[in-house]
Amino acid sequence: MTTTVIDLLRHGDTGQRSYRGQLDDPLTDIGWAQLRAAVDGGAWDVVVTSTLQRCAAFAREVAAQRALPLHEDARLAEYHFGRWQGVPMETLAETDGDALGRFWRDPVAHPPPGAENFEVFRTRLCAAIDDIATTFVGKRVLVVTHGGAIRLLRCVVERRGFGDMAGIDVAHASLHRLPWPARTTAAT
């Protein structure tokens, strides 16, 4: 069986210190430098990206520089954090500390107020990766996406509970190889 190599790349720094979710922040100069360093020496056949500019702007640059096909997929967007989106972490800790702790322990049972349904988040990400794995069979694919998306996808393939997401280190501009089996929709 021919495998598709999927490397997930988290976007670089945006200078924001809150759950950004689906807010469309640009990268800082540091964020651009982080991403350029992360892909230096890497080899891919195609680039797929979230449509949010902190991912898509860099994906367009790397695809153009390397003459690679580029595909944008809105399903790769970050989790929508509802009313917590854009609120500084310090403020959340002060005003919603107990709720924040419950969310970190069990994001499925204790989502932020007004947040995206977690099953919807999981389903859209898994469908996007399924499509990448089957569309680009045998290719090396760079997927530029978000920290929460990478954490969730790692939980799925590593068969970890989603309560483990908060403990998975996904630094800005970090690469994560994803051993994704074709057509998986396994829930944890």
C-alpha cells in the first residue's frame, strides 16, 4: 500500500496571547521567520492550508517559492472558542478559571460558552485529512494549520482522549508527522 506522508505545520507567532480560534490574525515578523526556518531543508510535493491568513499567507509563499501545488481548505481552520475567542488568557483565568480548568480536562464535556461543537470540529478535521490522504496518495504533503487542530489530530491517531490535548506541546512553527490511515473517522 502506498502511503501519503502528511506533515502538519503549526502557523508561526501572531503576537496574540489568547485563544485566537477563527479570528484572522496576520503573522508577526517573528512568525514568518519561525516558519521559514521550520521548512528549511524539508521536501514536499504539495501544500494544503487552512484559509486563515496566519496559515495561508505562508503556505502561498512556500508553494510559490518551490513551485508546488497549493490547496486551501477551510475545514483546517482552528476550533471556534465562542465567547473566549480573543479574550486574554489572564482575563479568562481571573473571570472563568474554574470553567477554563474543566475545558482543559475535558473539552468535549466542558466547551467554552458559545463554542463550536467539539464533534463538529473533530469531524471536519478528520474529513479534511481523509481527503488529503486519498487525494495525494504517495505524495509528501505539508499541511499548514493550527495548534488545536494538530492536538486533536494527534489524539485521534495516538488513540488518546481529548482531555490529553492540553498536554500536547505544539509550539509555533512546529512540524508533526501524522501517520494517518486512509478513511479513518475513529473517535476517541
